[in-house]
Amino acid sequence: MWGKDALLAGVEPLAKGVVSVSGLKPNDDVHPMIEAIHRQDGSLMLVGHLPFLGRLASMLVAGNTETTVIRFQNAGIVYLAEEDGHWSVSWVVTPELLDKSACVT
């Protein structure tokens, strides 16, 4: 099983810490968040709800909110990467993959 150290290997720390933002509600329009992502410099972690996160990932990767590119699970983590203006799904972690003893509660 994966431990916390293996999971986070190569992931950059969040330089700006945690910031609360609007626009991540389940039925919010993804376009304002995409504009904010494009203005962002460096890594960014978004924590939100479904179906918003699924639609956001679909718009970034496929250019269409109706095309399912990833089936999110509750408490799952999806890492999207952008290279030369193109987004892709780099990796996915579902709760089942985590070693429960390695999780901090």
C-alpha cells in the first residue's frame, strides 16, 4: 500500500497556504474558475464538490463539460497537469488505495 510519503513525493508545497475562494459550489459555472487557474502561477490545489470538480476537469482536459474524463469518488484525489496549454490527468488516488494506518485523522 502507499504511505503518505510516497503519495506526496514530487508534489510541490502550497506556497500561499490555504485560501478560501468562491465559485466551487456543485452547480457553479466552471468558466470563472478556469480563468482564475490560467492566471495562477505555480501549483494549485482545489477542494470542492461534485459535480463541479468533474465538470471542471472535463473542460480543462476535453474542452467540454459534458465529456466525462474522470469519475471522481468522494475523498478521492485527482492530479491534473498542464503542459504547453494542454491538460491531462496525471494520476488518481481513491480512498481504497490508501493504507488506512498511514492516514492522519
